[in-house]
Amino acid sequence: MDNVVDLTDRVGTTICPLESILMDTGVGALVDGQPVAVFRLSPAVDGGEEELYAIDGIDPFTRVPVLSRGIIGSDGDQPIVASPLYKQRFNLVNGQCLDDDTVQLKTYDTAVVNGMVIVGPTSQA
Amino acid sequence: MDKPSLVIIGNGMVGQRFVDEVVKRGLEGSWNIFVIGEERQPAYDRVALSSWFDDQDDNALSLVEQQFVEEGPVEYRLGTRVDVIDRKNQTVLLDDGSTLAYDHLVLATGSYPFVPPVPGKDLPGVFVYRTLDDLANIASWVEEQDCKSGVIIGGGLLGLEAANALRNMNVAANVVEMAPRLMPQQLEDGGSEMLSRWIDELGVAQYCGVMTEEITGDAQGVTGLRFAESEKLAEMDGIEDNQLGTDIVIFSAGIRASDSLGRDAELEIGERGGVVTDTQLVTSDPNISAIGEVACVNNMVYGLVGPGYDMAKVVAERLAGSAIEDGFAGGDLSAKLKLLGVEVASFGDNQGNDTTTDIVFVDPVKKVHRRLVLDENSQIVGGTLVGDTSGYDLLVAMARGQMATPEEPQSLVLPDYVGAGSASDMELPDTAQICSCNDVSKGDLKEAVANGCHTVGALKSETLCGTSCGGCVPAMEDLLKVELANAGIDVKADICEHFAYSRQQLFDLVRFHGHTSWSDVVAAHGSGRGCIICRPAVASILASLSNGYVLDESQAGLQDTNDRSLANMQRNGTYSVIPRVPGGEITPDQLIELGQIAKDFDLYTKITGGQRIDLFGAQLSELPAIWQRVLDAGLESGHAYGKALRTVKSCVGSTWCRYGVQDSVTMAINVELRYRGLRSPHKLKSAVSGCTRECAEAQSKDFGIIATETGWNLYVGGNGGRQPRHADLIATDLDDETLIRTIDRFLMFYIRTADKLQRTSVWLESLDGGIEYLKEVIFEDSLGICDELDADMAKHVDTYKCEWQETLESPERLSQFVEFVNAPEETSTPVWIRERGQKAPAPAETEELVIIGGP
Ligand code: SRM
Ligand SMILES: Cc1cc2nc3c(=O)[nH]c(=O)nc-3n(C[C@H](O)[C@H](O)[C@H](O)COP(=O)(O)OP(=O)(O)OC[C@H]3O[C@@H](n4cnc5c(N)ncnc54)[C@H](O)[C@@H]3O)c2cc1C
Ligand code: SF4
Ligand code: FES
């Protein structure tokens, strides 16, 4: 994993086995009672490793918790997800909305421990 | 009422153009303007008259907005004839008895079809081919009398067009021409012979060089033609005792200027008819002008719309006080046509004389005959092209003297496919005319492109190029491509930044390499991780080709919102469930069970616009349980979520309806079951009507089927939605088997070649050659791919599975239908209100998220 942080000594929420997230899709999860969207991305075409991201699960434009069901993709080098409702795009690394400068989502640290996906507290970044 | 009166007699193509030119110059401010038209309909596109048979819709051809006619600045009196012009009192007398004073009068009465004085010409079943009413009368005669064969008298342009119209109504067409060959005005012997070979092949019988002596028949209608005895007749098929049997006769023996008003008012009349004018189109009475086919300028009467449009402009300029100095400069009679699918063109001085020489190219295999006429200085002055009209625009420009003929004109006679040096390698000068109907030059088009017209549609509305006969549209498209490329404007059809291919190219690549997953496709042909455009596009291509389960590991991440959950997401994140109801037929038990399911899960229930039932408000996690119940009731996925076949609407048809002529319900069910689950570039809709009353609205569908006494008519390329379009008739009276095979090929060809999210209507309009091209591909296998198309469809039909069935059979797949993987029993729930006894999402402002424990 390219982008995962060591969460072992911080408190994270265990989500599910890594395999149960189909490649290039997301799943919804509850972290501290809040909907979170967790995405598993295949290695980029030009090499590298699988990537794992977690962002706020609620679509900020409609207040509906469906972001985990969006389509992932890339814009230049940035990995992104598009809301399934009205297709606004969000950067998975920093939660920034590409279609509205004023909107940024919370992001969460992720890790895989013993094959289990763990989503940590809100990213420090 | 102190403004002077401008009265226009005739609301045909040129009369209407004159109105447009006058209004464009704001002349309604200084004149009271009246238009008197004998036909019931406001001006329509007579050039495209034959296309009326496609959909029998008068309005489709209209050249003027109904609102303009009713409320515009010009007063229209339609269905009204001018009987007399009283020049002394400057009034016209109308057939409703009223009179109208004029200060200036414009004659735009056009022409009428010439009917030679043959005995029997007034029998029922004898027609001419000029107006919408003529065509309507022909169509009803053919239907009422169930005509099997017909005769067209006259083998010119219009005669062949009429022959084609009969053929399309499944009436065997026979063309009878007095001259020894077809199109005697436009073609010389060699070209005419080649045309005749083409026509033979289309099954239209030709009888040239024969004289019709009598049309036989009785009060019930025509029965045949009797010819003057001649040796030729003995050699002709189908003739017995000098007679040819027929159920209908259409005269197309030339036109005559409608100049009787002028004659009666003693205006000067040309030798061969037409009201004589000077080059400002003023007649022998300075208060009267004549334009269009009724005018005789410089001893010429012009039977084409282009010169008429020029005349309209000259008169409008003159009335606006800024007369064009040289007035009407004369038009030429160049014309390029596609007759019965055969390309034919003639231009400039195509007959030649003592001082001219001809260069001829003949290819008997491809049935091409091209002839150029050169003057003594080896300059091209005219020519005729049959079977291949490549280079036409350049050749016309040379014949008009707009560009010089090159040193070695020989190579110009070669068609494109022969290659090197042929005309299309050269560049047209800016002065060259591209659209002869509307006098638009290459320079005009270039200017419009530079001013921001970047589509054919924009160019059309800016310059009027291509808005009349449409013959210049291909040239306009070519020019647009070149200009955009020169200006550095991107005309790539790339799907998106991740794939430098059009959807069609990508489809071919995937098909050729046999890719079955996104990762293969993107690794081989793309870049990055894709996006919401290319991922679903690739998913659709993979699904069209393999018919596999769309939520498999390799494809799940490609699916658009709705496909991802095999249900349509609603604005509050819940889903709708639409089972397939093939042809709209459903049993009472199934209805009851759907009602029970809706009650048990508290789902909002609505009848859709597509003859089925929609259950709204299901949670993601409820979908499997709901669908299990739906499948148990004997229903299956309706693919309302996919770019796939949606509904095949039906009317009740012959089983119950007193008018029905075929069993439209059974056909609709068969069609729906055959194509269910077929993934395509955009959604597909269909309908089957049991008779021409068309209760199923088949002509608004991607493919629509209408029953006839003997089979089915098939329409393609229609849709409702944002930009409604009526479907085009592609074939008539098909038997069941041919109907299905035709639809198979149509759908597969569309799936292969359409752009992403392009519906059949837009795709059809973007096809070079349009519906005629499509017919060649489907019926004549012009691309040699029909076997592949048939095989691809057979594979689809054989491997179809209900996606919900597949989902419910696999626990792994079911695990996708939870909202929170780490808390499967929890769901978020939107705020509901109750409305008219059912639940509904609360209005957006009041929405607020609650997470609750599951059941
Ligand atoms: C349910 C229904 C309205 C209803 O309550 O009656 C409906 C609902 C939707 N239509 Fe429709 N259309 C429905 C019949 C129609 C019809 C009428 C018909 O089919 O006879 C039309 C016009 C006919 C046509 O398509 O040519 C129609 C033209 C559209 C369009 C515009 C398409 C176009 O080419 O312009 C869209 C947008 C699109 O597809 O891009 C659309 C898209 C949609 C979507 C899928 C929008 C979306 O993504 O949420 C709606 C979701 C349906 C759902 O959640 O279940 N719907 N829609 C109808 C379902 C019919 C069915 O049984 O499957
Ligand atoms: C089937 C067909 C195909 C054709 N194809 C082509 C083509 O490809 N290219 C081309 O350039 N041209 C083509 N033409 C010719 C073209 O349609 C004519 O050149 C054009 O319509 C002439 O326009 P106009 O206004 O002069 O006459 P019209 O369009 O004939 O209009 C004259 C109008 O005046 C009305 N009228 C006559 N007398 C009176 C009266 N006394 N009172 C009131 N109203 C009256 C008539 O009813 C008619 O509506 C085609 C024609 C036909 C029939
Ligand atoms: S289209 Fe014809 S057969 Fe069908 S319901 Fe209407 S009238 Fe009856
Ligand atoms: S040449 Fe007829 S529309 Fe352009």
C-alpha cells in the first residue's frame, strides 16, 4: 500500500476484509456514528501499488450518504470519486471538490492490518 | 391605412422566400403585406416533397412557422385563389368574391404539371406529382385500391422520383418515356444508358421511345395504357397487344409556368410561356413583378428553386430602395441528385455544340459514366456524371468560370476511386458556390465558421446552406472539418482525456482484441483511472460484446450510479424497482403480488410512462428481498437502470380492437423478450401498433413497428424526451422473420458505431448518407458485415440472463447490497412524509439524516 499510515497505536475502526471491497469501488461504513466512504483503487497503469482512501460518506450537495456508491477515476494525477447523484467530483487525497472551490470533505487515514481494512480518526493532514 | 399595399400571389417556395426577404429588411413597416395562396398549407419544401411518404406529416416540410402565419406582420389568405388581376383599378379578385387593392403586385404562382391531352387522362387513378394534396391522393388510392403496379408517364427527374415513391409503397413501378432514353433533358446517350442499367437493377421497368395513345379504364379507375403501334414494343416485356396493365398512372411529363393570370391581364408572355420580366423582375406593367418558376427572364424559365430564391432577393432589395444594379444575373441548371440511390449530376452546358469536345470515362463494372464538355480552349464548360459524382463542386466551379481548368483536364474525368489527380485533390476557390439553392459560396461558409459556427446545424441556420434540397450538405461537412482543423479547433471525437479514441474505435478495438475487463482495456488503449464518462462507456461496450454479469469484480467499478445497484437511485439516496412487463401485458396475480410487495415494504407506487409499474423508496439493503419477491411472482429485471432496452409498448391490437390488423401484443412481447438486457450506447425504446391509428406511438421510438394488412412497417430513429424526433420509415410490409432480422441488424450496427450516450435519432442523423446508407448496410450488406451483426445478436439472445436472478443466486454478490459494511443491520433513513395515502421524500429543505437500527 502506497498511502497508508501506521494506525496501530492510534484508535481506528475495523471496517471489513480488504477482499470484500471490489477493486475500483467503494463501500459505506460507520465510523464514530458517521457515514464514511472507503475506496480501494487498483495500482495505477504506470505501476505502483494498490491504494486505499476514506472520505466523508455524505454528499455535501444533497446531504445524502451515497458517496461510497460513486464512480472512481482520475483527473490528471489526482484520484477522484464522482457523486452518484449530481456527479460533482472530489479529490480522494484531500477531499477537495473539483467543481466547487468552497467545498472540501473530511478525509480519514486508512490502514490494512492482517488483511482487515482499518479507518482511523480524521486525517491529521 | 395610409401605407401602400404589397400583394403576393402564390405561397410556394419562392413566394415564401420573398416574404422572408421582405421581413428581413423591415419592409412591413412601410407596406401592408398580403399573401394569397391557393394551397391549403402554408409554403412547404416542394423539393423534398417525396419525403412526405416517410411519415405523411405535412408539417415536417413546412417552410414557415404557424405562428408567423397566424400572428405575423404579413396577412396570409390560404386556400384562396386569385381569379383576375384588374390592372386598371390595381385590384385582384379572389375566388371568395372579395377584392384586394395593390400598389405593387408580385406574381409567384410557380408552375403546374403538364398533362398531355391523352384520352383517359381524367379517369380515377390518374394523378400528377406536384403538391402535398397530390401525394395524399396518391397514397390513399394506392391503399384503397391495393395497387400492385403503377405507371409513371415521363422519364425525367421527377418521373424517377415518383417511381421511387411507388416502389416504396410496394407498387411495381414502370416508367414510360416518349424520348428514346431516360432523363433526356439532362443526360446524353451514354450517361442515360448507364442510368438505365442502375434503374433496371432496382426493378423499375422502363419503356422508352413509346407513345401513349390512350389510358384505358372505366368509372372504377384505370386499368392500363395503350401505346401507338411500333416495332420496339414487340421486344418489351410486360406488353400485350400494345397494352400495359396498371392500377395507377402518374403524369410527370414536364411543367408549364402558371401564367394564366398574366395572360388574361395581357402582360407580355414568353414564347414558351412564363411572364416576361427584365432583370429587375419587373413585368411589362411597372406595378407588377414576377419571380420563381412563373417568371421568364432573358427568354429563360427556371425550373429550379435556387434561381427563384435569387429573384426573390432582387425584388426585395428593389422595394427596399437599394436595387441590386445588375439585377438577376441568371441562374444555372446544375444539379446533383441521388435518384433511387443512384448518384447523378449534370452541370453547365451539358449538351455541348459544334465547337465543343467531350472527354468520357466509362466503367461498366461499377456502372459509372462521366463526361466533361470542353470548349476550344480546353476549358470545362459542363458535363454529366452518373454513378459517381466525386469532384462535382470543383467541376461546377470550373464550368462557371470561378476557377481555371487545369492544364491536363483529362484526369478530372476520373472518379475518386481511380485515384491520383482526380478532381477532389484540388482546392476550391472561395468564390465557388457550395449551395446552389441558397447561393452560398465557400467564402461565406468560411466566414461563418470563423465567426463561431462550429457545427453543421449552426452553419445551416447562419447561412441557409443546405436548408433546401440538402444536396450540398456533404460538401458543407467536409469544408467544416477542414476549416476547424485549420483554425486549430479540436474536432476529435475522443471519449475523454483517458482515451484518444471515439466510442466506435474503442468498440472495434475491444472486439478485435477480445478484451473482457477494464484493466485490459485501459492498459492497452488508455491512461489513468478513467472517469464517469469512459468507465460506463467501456462497461457498455464490454456488456454489449460479452453479455456477462455487469457487477462482476472486473466490471463493478465501471457501472454508472444506477447499474451499480441494478436500480435507479432517487434524489434521497433510495431506489426504485421496475420489473419488466413485456409489451405491457400483466396477469391479475402479478398485479396483486406487486401491490402486496409495495404494501409490505411501504413503497410508493406509480404507473410509468412506459406501460409498467414503478415501486419507489427502497433502501439499498432492501433491494434483494424485494427483487426475490418480484422474481417469485414470475417477473424479472426491467433494466430501467441500464442503457439497454427499456420498454416495448403495445396497443391491444387485433385480439380485441375492432381496427387491429395484426396481433401487436404478441409481437411486442416477442420483441421485448428478444432484446431484453441488450446493452447499448443509450437506452432503447420500442413500440408496436396494431394498425395505422398508431395507439402505441411507435413513431416516437428508437424502433417502432406498425402493422399493415400484409405485414409490418418498421420505423427507426425516433424518440421523445428533450429533442423529440419522428422515426423514419426504413422498410414496409415485412414478414415476421424479416422484421426481426432487420431490427437485429439495425440495433447491432447502432451498438457498434454510435457515440457514447448517443440515441438512435442523433446517430441516424450523423450517419453520412442517412437512412439510405443504413438501408444499404442492412438490406444490401454494403459493408459486408451482416453475418457478424446477425451472429452478435444471436449470441446476445442465447446468453441472456436476468441480472437480478444472477445477483440473488450468489451470496458474494448479495454482500454488495449493504449500506455500511461494518454495521450491516444499520441503515440511514431519509425523512418521509405522506402524500395522497403513500409515502414520499420530504421536500429537500426539511431533509436531515437519521441513522437508525435495522429491523
Ligand atoms: C419512471 C419514468 C417516469 C414515470 O414515472 O413515468 C421515468 C423516469 C426517469 N427517466 Fe424517463 N422515465 C420514464 C419514461 C420516459 C419516457 C416515456 C416513454 O418511455 O414512453 C420518456 C420520453 C421518451 C424517450 O425516451 O424517447 C423519457 C425520457 C427520459 C430522458 C430523455 C431522453 C432523451 O433522449 O432526451 C431521460 C434522460 C436520459 O436518459 O438521459 C430520462 C431519464 C429518466 C431517469 C432514469 C432519470 C434518472 O436517472 O433518475 C428517471 C428515473 C426513473 C426511476 O428512478 O425509476 N427519461 N422517460 C418512466 C419510466 C418508463 C419505464 O417504464 O421504464
Ligand atoms: C417532386 C419535386 C422535386 C423537385 N426537386 C427539385 C430539386 O431537387 N431542386 C430544385 O432546385 N428544384 C426542385 N423542384 C422544383 C421546385 O420545387 C420549384 O422550382 C419551386 O417550388 C418553385 O417555387 P415557386 O414558388 O416559383 O413555385 P411553387 O412552389 O410551385 O409555388 C407556387 C404557388 O402558387 C400557388 N398559386 C398558383 N396560382 C395561384 C393563384 N392564381 N392564386 C393563388 N395561388 C396560386 C400554387 O398553388 C403554389 O402553391 C422539385 C419540384 C417537385 C414537384
Ligand atoms: S393502433 Fe389500431 S389496433 Fe392498436 S389500439 Fe389503436 S386502433 Fe386499435
Ligand atoms: S444546394 Fe440545395 S440546399 Fe444547398
